[in-house]
Amino acid sequence: MGQSMADVGRRAFVCGHPISHSRSPLIHRFWLAELGLAGSYEAVDVAPERFADFASHLTQNGWVGGNVTIPHKEHAFRLAARRDAAAEAIGAVNTLWLEKGEMIGGNTDAYGFAANLDAGAPAWRSAETAVVLGAGGAARAVIVALRTAGVANIHVVNRTRERAAGLAQLFDSGVGAHAWHELPGLLPHCHLLINTTSLGMSGQPPLVIDVAPLPTAAVVTDIVYSPLETSLLAAARRRGLVAVDGLGMLLHQAVPGFERWFGQRPQVTAGLRAHIVADLETGR
Ligand code: NAP
């Protein structure tokens, strides 16, 4: 009672439908506390038919911006007055902020993917050939990151080959589409293998791949982070390959949004990671 806006600080959100599974509040609240900032980050369940109204009344409802997750990312892309280059390339918005009263949309997934590999396997930037498993929204962000880093050859391998072809078409001739059965033939020349399918995630079937044909210097990463150690990563480590889990992508993609809303660039630290890992271990 009687609290002024100055006491409460800036208010940011993550909105989706459903939203209770989101770990974003844990990440942003950790940083708010660590940096001693008076602000808040709230999870808001917004049904699809209410999203346009929600997004057009941010200032009136006291928000400085927030994250957008499934199923609103494409809708947010269409509603934004302007979008950053990553959002344009990915075709979806996961971060909203206000500039001179206008709602601006960004996408931080490609940044998060690249920053995670920079931390865990810096040699990934010299990869010439990458294999991307999956052709959904996350795969598009990963391909944008690979293209930005200069990876010359990208093979998209997907259960539904037509979907891989549709995704590859959005890019230049360095991105090709393949059916799943073509994977063994691609692995001997693959410097970077990335799983972007939902296979291996808790509650989903496992991702079973023979990693034996990969070169000894190959890097393997999985953007699934629950469980943290997927069967793909375990198989890669058993073979002595560098393997990077997907939690870092989630943590790093949160950095640019926090900086825009709260004015300070937070760090992805071992302490933050341990905080989220502890939550993952509760098995939600
Ligand atoms: P999506 O658009 O629904 O795409 C799912 C992909 O998985 C498609 O390529 C689909 O193939 C494939 N797939 C699903 N079930 C399969 C099965 N039984 N066999 C073979 N392939 C199967 O999902 P998304 O948004 O791209 O997300 C994919 C995963 O990435 C999710 O697990 C998500 O949690 C994770 N993710 C992580 C981060 C992070 O920060 N670490 C960020 C974004 C997403 P078809 O095309 O044949 O259906």
C-alpha cells in the first residue's frame, strides 16, 4: 500500500500460453536480486485471442517490455512497429521493449546459441560444416547464428524432409535439406552437430544417433536442456568429443532483454547456472 512506481521499479514480463513451465522468471529475478535493482519480472498467461490487446497496452499497464514465448512469437513479430535484424532473419520475436512509445521486437535466440558455444567450445567458429537436426523455429534461429559466424555448409536433417527444404529455402545455397536416413553419410564431414528437435527432452522419445562417424575434433551440442545431459551429449562425451548442453543458450538469450529493460548488462555465472539447475532437478 502506498508504494510509488519508484519503489517498485521497472516491470517486465514473460507471456505465453501456457506459461507456468517458464524458467525465465527464475533467471531475471536472480539478476535483479544480484544487482540490487528494484524491479520485477512476472509470468503472465495470455491466451492467443488476447495477445494483440496485451501487446498494444504495455505502457498503460505499467510494463517496460518483456519476453514472448509460444504461441505468440510470430504474432509479436507482426505487431512490432520495428524489429531488429535477428528477428527479421528468424521471422519471430522473443523480446519486446519500448522506444519513444513504439513497441520494438527483437530475437535473442541466435545470440544465446552463439554465446553458449563461445563459452563452452570456442573452436565452433572455425567449423566449415554443420549438421542441424530438426527444422522448427529453434532450428531457424540456430541457422541464423551459424550463418552469422560464417559456417559455410549447413545440412538440415529432419524427419519431415519437406519442412527441412522449406527452411533451407529461406537461406542461400550453403544450406541444404536432407531426410533423416541421410544422416550417417553426413557425419564424417561434420564439424558441429546440433540437435534442435524435441527428441531427448523429458517426456519425449530419446534421440538415438551413432556418433562414431564424427571427426575427432567435432563439437556436439543439444539445445534441449531438460534433462541437462541428454543421451546425445552422453554419447558424444563417451567418444571423447567436446559436448555443450543447452542450458547456456537459455541463460545467454536472456541477457540482452534484461539490459534493455533494467539498464544493466547481467552476467551468466556459475551461480546463475546452479540456481536453474537446482530447479531443473526438482523435475518440473
Ligand atoms: P518445433 O518448431 O515444434 O520443432 C520440433 C522439431 O522436432 C521438428 O523438426 C520435428 O520434426 C522434430 N521432432 C519432433 N518429434 C520428433 C520425432 N518423434 N522424431 C523426429 N523428429 C521429431 O520446436 P522448436 O520450437 O523448434 O523447439 C525444439 C526444441 O528446442 C524444444 O525441445 C525446445 O524446448 C528447445 N529449445 C531450447 C531453447 C534453449 O534456449 N535452449 C530455445 C528454443 C527451443 P518434424 O518437422 O518432422 O515434425
